[in-house]
Amino acid sequence: MKSSIHKTTAASMLFGGTLGVSAVASAGVVAFGGATTANSWCAIDVSAYNASTGYSDVLSSASGNPVSGAVSLADATYGSANCSQFTSAGVSIATSFTGAALAGGAAPSITFRQAFSVTADVVMNWSASLPSSGGYLRIDVVGGSGSSPTTYWDGTNGMLTLAANGAGEHYLLSYGSFGAAIQSGTALSVSFVAVPAPGALALLGVAGLAGGRRRR
């Protein structure tokens, strides 16, 4: 069986970018809920290394299931972070940690994991902030005969077409940041846009021709 992940076509890019995310529904994405860290989990921690014990002391933390709702950490000393609810439109993680607030060796760390199935082809646009010292952003195909994962390391932007899952298959989106490089801004941004059916592309072509004639 061929991999469910393949290159984005020009038509998909047009619908995903030029026409806008909100213009095309992405109902083909179905998230896995449940209170299991393997399927749906977001953890936001601020920790500092303890020289006397050799371990990191967690100074502030929040965790939860992104399918159920947003996961937010707000701390008067260290700053804040918010993981939005995961929906068929996508998910994002925004942080407002600052260098001053993280003085004394404290460092933020975000771990995100979400499993979902795709019932109709979708384009996934994603970007992430990864520290130079480590971190990961990847999408895996789980289950199914002959499927193989596609992994992005130290990537900042990407666009993939996710094909509808076969029997027993699903996708797993994973993100992890380590170190103080993740301090303020958008740590992760993911959006899903439905791939238009061939009939919709034909209509788009006709509309383009008609528009060209009117301009002449």
C-alpha cells in the first residue's frame, strides 16, 4: 500500500492558500479524544535544573486533552501559554514567555500529541518554532499494511496532502519543544483544508476563463 502522505498538488495549494482556509470546510478530519496521552495530550511546563538533586524541578505546569478544550498555563512569574482546542480546522499553541520572566535557569517545555483520522483528502499547513538544541515536529501514519511515517526535523513550515486513511490507519501529529528558545510567539500552528473534488476544480477553471473574457 502506498503511503497516505503525499506531495501537495498545485490545485490543493490554490485552495489552501489563495482562497483561504475558511473558504473550504475540512470535515474529513476526525480527532481521537479520550484521556490517554497516546491519543490526545498537551503538556506545558516551566522547569529549572536542580544541581543538588540532578533533576529538573517543575515550577509551573498545565496539561490536558486538546480535543476537550483549550489547555492553558498562566503564571505571574514565568509567563503563559495556550494550546487551542483541536478541531477539524486545526490547532495552535501561543506563548508569552519572556527572557526576564525565565531568569534563574528556568525553561519552558511544550509537548503536544494528537491522533486523528482523515475520511477525505485534506491539505495540512503547519509551522513550528523549534529550538536549535532540540525539539521535534512530525506526522506519522499509524497502522495499516506497508504504511511508513514521514518525519520533519527542525522544520519551520510545511504543506502536505493527507490522503484518506485506509482500514486500521490513522495519523499522529507530534510536537515537542525543549529549552528557552521557545519563549514568546506562536510555537505551533496547524490548519486543515479540504482538497476540492475534481468537479470543483473544473468549475474553478470555467470561472477563471469567464473572468478572463470579462476583463478583455
